[in-house]
Amino acid sequence: MRFIGINGGTFDPIHFGHLRAALEVQQKLNLEQVRFVPCYQPVHRQSPMVSSEQRAKMIELAIQGQSKFCLDTIELERGGPSYMVETLAALKEQFNDVGLVLMMGTDAFSRFHTWHNWQQILKLANIAVMHRPGDGLALYSESGQILSAHQVAKFTQPSEQIMDVLITQLDVSSTAVRSHLQNDMPVDYLLPPQVIDYIKTHQLYQ
């Protein structure tokens, strides 16, 4: 069966932690592509510091040269609060002949049971939970119970399955990157040079 990855987030800004994790999941699951979906208005965290257009541009710059990665502005075009269930429903209509794999880290998945209409998300897509070796989920938690009920070693159907995917999770966060920039500290080797150039040119995160 064919699958594509859906990698949503604020990407404020995108960095090597996002990119390396996505690449490893793409390779390990043999995904045809990974679609980076910047949210317009996040519902689980504070509003981004820069505009949606600027965040999208940084993604575009970061993924150039990686043929399996692409930018998807579906949530920016829709506007309003960015609910993943609505995004997946729209993408399912667009890609009705492939399975969707929603990619998320352990922090995000630990709160999955609080997401808007999470049951419908599972009906629309599979989930790849990305984590570093030894960094698992507490199976007695609500999200841990969801994982136990749907966990598989390999995706065999287009939805309702969850996989644990071990990745080389780089200890980089957008929060730390923004802090470095606000304090005039170098961000070399934390995000792609072309993204750094864009941030400096447009004086973002000052």
C-alpha cells in the first residue's frame, strides 16, 4: 500500500530537528512524500511570532533539494483555527488512493486525546509517533491506551493504525532558536543556512 506523510506544526521557525525527524520517518516507512503543513492559527499553543506567509517561505527554503518533501499551504488558505481533522478530511479527498500518515512527536501524542475530534483523525489516517530510543509513552495514560489499542509493527491499512518510529531526535526547539535570535546569539547548525539568511534579511524574531 502507498502512503504519504503529513507533518503539521507552527514551524516558527523550521529547524534541523523537524527536518531530520521527517527524513528518517520518510525513509523508514517508505513514504512517497512528506507534506509540511504549517498551521494558520494553532489551537494547542500560542500564536506564532511571524506571519504564516513567512513561516511557509522558510519551509520552502528549508526543503528545497529534498525531492520527497513538499510544502502544503492548505491550512493557510483555509484560515481560522487549524484543526487537523479538517485538514486530513480535505487531504483525503485530494489523495483518495493513498493512505495518510500523520507524523507527531511523543509530546504531541501525549496530548492526542485532547485534540478536536481525535477519533475521526484515526478514521482518516494512520499515526507515526516519533521518539528517540528509550523515550516512550506511559501506556497507562489516556494517549498510551489509544496507542495500545491501535499499535502495529507495520501499516497494513489506510487508517486506524499507530506505529512507534525510533528517530535520531535532535535536541533543537523553535523556542530555543527564537531565544538565540532575540539575544543576538548565533543559530548556525540549528537550521538551514538559507533559512538563517531569510530571517536576517527580514529581521525576524528581533
